[in-house]
Amino acid sequence: AADSTASRPPFYLTTAIAYPNGVPHIGHAYEYISSDALARFKRLDGFDVYFMTGTDEHGLKMQQTAAKEGIDVRELAARNSDVFEAMDKTLNISFDRFIRTTDADHEEASKAIWQKMLANGDIYLDTYSGWYSVRDEAFYTEAETTLQDDGSRLSTETGTPVEWTEESTYFFKLSEYQDKLLRLYEENPDFIAPATRRNEIVSFVKGGLKDLSISRTTFDWGVPVPDHPEHVMYVWVDALTNYLTGAGYPDTDSEQFGKFWPANLHIIGKDITRFHTVYWPAFLMSAGIELPKRVFVHGFLYNKGEKMSKSVGNVVDPVAMVEQYGLDAVRFFLLREISYGQDGSYSHEAIVTRINADLANELGNLAQRSLSMVAKNCDAQVPAPGELTEDDTAMLAQADALLERVRAEYDVQALHLALETIWSVLGETNRYFSKQEPWVLRKTDPERMATVLYVTLEVVRIVGILVQPVMPDAAEKILDLLGQKADARQFSDLPTRIVAGTPLPAPSGVFPRYVED
Ligand code: ME8
């Protein structure tokens, strides 16, 4: 049962905060679903989890989008932020706080970290001139841009237009952090994952760091710089600080801060790695604040391998996807199909295959067949097992070993491997069930049938508990069908065997097959 005492170790997990300049797409949904599975896993594993997501509302991109739509930027931010929050609810994202960078406590945190960096001598005023991409909200050197035939320039890495910018701005002495950052990566090899991302960042930093422009004067949609309100903070300074705001900063004496800072895990997508693994630790070092433990970088999602774009017309609305396939099927598909940390693709065919093969056949059918035999032949109660054979013991041993294996995969955010591991045991269980032929035993050896059904129900219970982070609703239904109490579904409940005599409700299907209409 859940232990509600203060002994549970804290775990602070964040997603990136999205720009609400438009509505969420499937890439956002992927980030929230994967982070949610990680948060739920830790809760079930006895951690005191604080899970935060939200929206990044300042900056030129927001201001320009609002101008284009002819509405106030606050109105644009509020309207779309609400759409993100509503989508999180639709996706069953178990966040503890939905932060908006326009929240009052966030402005305070941003000003506080600025003042710390200033006091440390890392901020100075100068003139910035260079290339800026509004879409990326990022500065680029000329060498990082490509000249087009029409004389315009694009960021070489991201392909977004850049514009020449020249203004008086504050700079952050990023150049002074090269050695400290390289030491950080060296001494904490787990700080950036996967390793490919770490290698990219190490070579980027080895190439030298230039000071970073961290304020703007040509527009005013941002957090004002303390004592210099004609400057607003560069949106990334304020955006990254959201993680501190969530931990109660600047009140470093608060219970929240003591418990949840430093953050254990930042989940982000691959296009914002540099901001999180170079700028962010440098800001924190400058401000004398402890660094987060780990930044995990997930890949990008593509529609049948193609980049989603409004002009191609292949942007998928995550809510429509959930309506079509069901929420837990979508959650399972995204986490099982795509190697977490790598790019991945989705297509109708791939989703249907996962639904029918993995969910309906391997799990749903196993639960359905065993439970309906129990309903008909065992007085609708968990049957009492007789003496266990070698096959039974081996089957149970595989299921008992799952938690440790799955936990090891979750600890390195290998969500796809965690699911693969569970499904390999489900495959074994289906083979066990077919081999034992309980439907034959029903006539020849009812006692043996009872044992086989008991073993099968016990494996389904273990799997049901372990798939809760990925499919909370479906797992709940499975555990209800197994007569498991709501307070007996933590990982600490795994070793206690299902109890013979537990009354079972009438069985019903958990995962319908997807049928084309
Ligand atoms: O970058 N597939 O916001 P954002 C997977 N506000 N993930 C994707 C994706 C795709 N096709 N497209 C975007 C920002 N993402 C900043 C973050 S954090 C302090 C500030 C991911 O709305 C992207 O990598 O552009 C990022 O992690 C998240 O969605 C929000 O992207």
C-alpha cells in the first residue's frame, strides 16, 4: 500500500514549456505522455514526485503572432495556454503544476536569478549585432547561417529565417564557462542523455563559447530587467528559470525548495539541447545554484517519416488521434513504437498493428480468456492453486523478475525497452497458457486447471500494475477485473500474491481490436 509518510525520496521532473503561439501538435503530446509515464512510474515506486509542465509565453515570436492575429499578446497567451492545459487533461497528464511564465511568482524568480548573475559579475552592457531567428528565439553567428539566392539568410541547423539585429543589450559571460561546463560533462557523464547528445554538446563547447545576449530593447513582451525596465530579458533566460520557480525559488529556505531542488530530470526535445545543457547550467553556476541531475533529450516525431508542416497538411491533432484510437492505445503506441531518445514515425498502419497485436491479442485476450474461464468454472473467484509444477514456477519467476528489469530501463528512460520487456513476458505467458490447455483440463483435471488459471491471473496482475504508468485507465480496468483494491496497486504490492477466493466482477473486454470501417 502507498506509504504517505515523509520518508519517500523526492523526485522533481519537468517537461519543456511550450510556446503557446499556436495549438499543440503531436510532438508536444509525445513529450507530455512520455514524461507522464516517468512521473507515474516514480510515484508507484514510492517517490514523492513533483511533476511540472506549462507554457513559455514571452518573447518576440509571441508578440509577432499576436500582432498578426490582431489581438493582445496576453490574450493570445492565455487562450492557447488554456488549450495546452486542456490537452494535458485529455491525455491524462498527472502534472502537479501547470506553470505559465506570466505567473507572478515566475517574474520574481527570473528577476532574482538575474540579480545573482549580475552580483557575480557575469552580466555587462554592450551592443549586440548579429543574426536572430524569431522562430527559434535564438541568436546565430554568420557562420551558422546560409545565404539564400534572394539575399535572405536561414539558420543552417534549423532552416528558419534569421534577421539582422543590432541593439544595446546585456550580455552574459558565457565564454568564461567553457572549462566549467566541460568539467561538468566529464564528472557527470549522466548529465546529458542519450550519449549521442552528450557528444554533440561536448564538441560544441570545446569549439569555444561566445558571450550571450540576454536582453532586448526593441520590444517589451518579457520580464523587465531589474532597474532597467527599458530592457526585457531574453526569453530563454526567463523560460529556463521556470524550473526554479516551480521549486519555490527564490525562497531557498522553503520546504518546496529543500525538497525538490535540484531537479532530478528535465525532459526536452532535441532542438533545445544547447539551451538546457550549456546556457542553463552556466546560468545556475553563475547564480550559485545547484545543477539539475540530468537532461534527457527525446527525438522528433514525424508523420510517416515526413516533417509535420501546415503547408504539407500532415499536422495531426493529438486530441483527434485520441478520439480515433483511444487514449491508452495512443500512449502505448508512442512509447512502445519509438525508441525514446531517437526520432520516430507514426502512421495509421503502425498504430493499428500495435493495437491489434500487442494490446488486443497479447494482453487483452490473455486477460479475457483467463478471466472468463474463472467466471464460468471457478465461482467467479480467484481459484486456489494446487501444487505448482516446474512450468508454473518458471512462469511466476519471470513475472516476479519484471520489476527490477523494468525499473532499470526506466532509470535510463528506456521506455520502449521497459515495454518490450513486459511484452516478452506476456508472450511467454500466452505460450504457457496454450501449452497447459486449461480448457482441456476443465474436464480432465479441474484442480490443475485452477492452478493454471491462478498462475495466469497472477501474471496479469503483475503486468497490470507495471503498465499503469503508460496506460493508467486500461490498467485500472484490468486490476478492477482482478478484484484488486485501489490501495494494493503500488510496486511495493507486487510481491504479495493474488489471494485465492477474491471475488471477481463479471469479465469484460479491455482492449477491443481496431476494425477499419
Ligand atoms: O522549444 N517531435 O517550445 P516549443 C517531438 N518554449 N518533440 C517536439 C516536436 C516534434 N515534432 N516539435 C517540438 C520551446 N517538440 C521552448 C521551450 S523550455 C524552458 C522552453 C518539442 O513549443 C520541443 O523539442 O517549440 C520541446 O521540447 C517541446 O516540444 C516544446 O517546443
